[in-house]
Amino acid sequence: MKELILIEGLSKDELFTAIQAVVKDLLFFENVFENHNETLTSLKVMETDRANQFAVRPNRLCGGWDFHSLCNLFKSELSSHKGVVAKAWFQLPDDESMSILPRGKYYYDLSDSSTDEIFAVAPSGTRYGFVEIDDEGGAELMEIEPQGRSTYEPRPMLQLRPMADGFFEVEKLTFWQRIKKRHAGFMGSHSSIGVGLWSILFIVVFFAFLCVTIIGWWDFSETVLPFTLPLWVVLLVLGVVGAVVGLALLKKYFDGWWGPVFLGIMSAAIGLGLLMTAVFSVNVWLGSDEQEVGRGVVREHYLAGRRKDVNQYSVWVEEPVKGYIYIATGDDGSFGPGDTVAVPMTKGLFGMYHAETLKPLD
């Protein structure tokens, strides 16, 4: 969605004062009304070639309803300034919904002193009004309906120059609040492109962290440790920690309970994967290349893989250190429980030993 507010007749200082008042009003309404200003996070002011003429743009992904609220606040704030001309334009794309408003370009006259309302004027001249109604449950809703005709003013061709001090944050946001705003910008507009981009981004990030988690878990299993960590213990810890994190920290930023719990579990899984990678994978990657041959006893042997062609061994290592290790190899599976085997291993950066294969003991 492309939005622009053009304001002429104010000095830079007067405009910045007006914008600060608008931002203050936006924060007030956001704190009072639920689901208000879900997609508007910042405003950017730019100069034009004309003196005392400035362009104001909201952040990308600002939804149509939030832009309408922004224009209403600007009209109210600028009404006390005589001789100020303010106009706005926005474009509703084919994949975005804003009540019954047809897709296309629209114009707002924010300088019309004959009314406190603003109207969206289409290039055809049809004027659309915004009407507040109360439903049976007492909730306030906004409806759009044709209300006569008016003159559409095309958006002028402008050369816009960003101003170094022309950036205004609507709200100081935490990380999770920014995620929610971005999500609302994509999803709340009902834009298929936005939803698709958000989904692709989520999938890419998810699989990136999944790969990191798998690498960390694999290097963890091939590191000699004085304990074993069954998979069910890991899943139980992820579930409990994720549920606690989700319900305690995320519910204040998201509606419902399943979203926070899901994100909590995902955060716990990602955190565990990053921790394993940071400790065990770094231990392997930056460790010594000098190989030592240790000795161990096979505890368990089982087949894995889709074709059952991967031999996995649980081994108790006795030399040079004592501990447990899991090794997956493509050998012939000749080792069985109780067999004493040679364990070629290297010493890692943090002093932990790592092995990837087993050999017959000479």
C-alpha cells in the first residue's frame, strides 16, 4: 500500500510539533482501544522542492485503517493552523480489503474546514464516507459507504529528500512487539502477497534454526560425556520450558493461548539448538586434528535410517576418558553389545573428546 500526506504552509518546527502531538494521540488511542494502530510504527518526513512543503509517509506495511486514523489526527491537529493545505493519497491494492472500498487509488482532503470528517475520493469522483456504528454487543465498528461525489485531485509528481531529523517512532517497541506489529502488517491487511512473504520468512527462519539444532544435537551425541540424555527427556524439557515461557512472557503480546505456547516451545527448541551448537559444534570445529585411539565397550546396537542401513552404537568409553557416546556409522554392523572396540577421537576446543566411528580393537 502506498501512502503519502502532503502538508504545505507550516515551518519545519511547526510541522514537527504537530507530528509529535499526532504521535502522542496515536499512543493514547492504542492504550485505550484494543486492536487500534496495529500496523503503524513510524513516520518519515521529507522535504520537497517547494518552501514550507513537506511529505509525511508512514512505515511500509501500514494498513489502510491505520492510515485513515492517522489522517484523521492530522486533520484535527492542523485545523488550528490558518492557511495550511494538507492532502493525502493512498492506494488499496487488489489483495487488500478495507470494508466495501473498491481497490484502487484514493484522495483525502485534510484541509476541508466545512466538516470534521474526511472522505476517500476515488478517481471516478465517488466519495466514500466512514460511519461509526455500534453492533448488538456494544462494539464500535467502522463502515464505509458512498456519500455523493467530489473532486479527485491526482497525486503530484514530487522530488522527495529525506531529512536527517525527520524520523518519528510512533512507539518504542520490544522485540516481541515488533514481531507482532510486523505480523499484523502482513496478516491484518488480508494481503495475499504479505501473507505469502510472512509465511516464507517464517519457513526459512524455522528451517535455518532447525538445521542449526540438528547440527548441534549431532555433535552433542558424538561427544564423550559422563551422562546420557534420552530424547524423551529433551522433549519433556522443551514442552515444559516452552509452555512456561509462552504463557508467562508472550501472552501479553498475542491473543489466545496456543500462539504463545507454540512460540514458547519454538523459542526453547531454538535456544537449546543454539546452545548445543555453540558448545559442542564449536568444540569440534575449533578443536585439534590430532587423533587419539581410545577404548570402549558397546552398550547397544540398532539400525536406523529409512533403509535401515545405518548402524548406531551406544558406547561406554573407558580410555582416554570415561563417558558415554552415540555413534552412527555405515559399517557392516559387526559390533554387538559387550564388544570391546577402538574409538578414534579428537580433543575439542573445550577439552571434550569427539568421535565419529568405531574400529576393531587390535
